[in-house]
Amino acid sequence: MSLLVKICGLSTAPTLEAALDGGADMVGFVFFPKSPRHLSFEQAAALAPLVAGRAGKVALSVDADDALIDGIITALHPDMLQLHGRETPQRVRDLKARTGLPVMKAIPVSTRDDLAAAAAYENVADRLLFDAKPPKDAVLPGGNGMAFDWAILKDVNTRLPWMLSGGLNGENVVAAVEAGAPGLDVSSGVESAPGVKDIGLIRDFIAKARAAARERLANPVSLGSPAKTV
């Protein structure tokens, strides 16, 4: 299985083009006013045509109501919804039925015990995202530049495809691939400042991820190898 790479929190045409030209499989757009990566519907509508089928468009929201979801779909025409809040399995089920779109559900992780939360979404979500659990006083549910011990992902027991997020950057992307992650979702790790994507960092991250994936195929390692997350 080839490695999936998602660049999330894109907000400008040049950085979106860098992600697409670099070969990202998914590009993410954030609809959460508290985030420095938040997009207006007008911004999303302007960026959406640039993707033109070159990657999957993923719309990230946090405990969004139906009106916001409707606005996002009208503006972006996403290929997938990413739910990054406290959405229940029933909410995931309802959104899928209402929109006809696949859903990726974020699972906040700090310890091995946190992985158990994924089981509730096993039969309703289409993909899982294991992201670093934010500090108790954090405003954002993700994009905080934090990592967790990736070695605990050897205990993941799910039939769903999944991705790793949290603290990823060009310095540790190789370790993330070596740890067995089938997909990587990066946001703050390719920024020069909060919400400001860096074209060079985007290109570097994707290139290193692809090179590491090729190396992993040539020399398989087991999930649970030491993760250099610092």
C-alpha cells in the first residue's frame, strides 16, 4: 500500500500549488474560526477550482452544525469531511447520510488507552486520523505542533484506513514512515508562522515522505520501531 500524504490548513494559491505539484494525495482546508488556518467560504470557493482533481479535497470542521456543513460543501465541493471535534458516532452516521460524503474522524491520542475510542467509529467512519491530544487549555483540537509516542500505534486494531498527525515536520517525517504510518497529515510542521504555509517546507516534507516510503517498501520494518518525535 502506498503512503498517503495530506497537507492541511492551506489558504493561498501558491501554497496549494506547491502541495499539488509536490504530489500530495489530499489537501485540507480548515473551517474553524478559532484557527489561524480558517477559511471563509469566499476563499474556499476561489481555491477549490485550482485542485481540479489533482488531489482529494478535505474539509476540516470542529463540531459544525448542518448550516456550516452546507456552506462548506457549497463553497469547496469537498471529496471528504474531516471531523476534528467531539462528534459522536451517530453524528458521523447522520452527516454521511445527509451529505453523501465519506468522513474521516480524528481521534485524539496521548496514551495507548486513547486508542480505544476508535472502536466506536469502526462501522460509521471511512477513515481515522490519530492526532496528538491537545493540552487541556488549548484552543485548537489540532495543529498545535505536538506529537505523541508513535510506538503505541502498533496496538491499533481497526479495519479502517488511518493516518497519523500531530507534530509532524521535515525533521521527523522519516521516523513517522518508519513507524509504520500508512498516511501522514501535516499542518503546522510546514509553516513559517501559525497559519502561514511555507512552500519550501511543503515540498521538502512531501519529498522526504515519498523517499522514506520507497525505502520502507524496499526494507520493511515493523510498526513500533522507535519514533523520533522530537
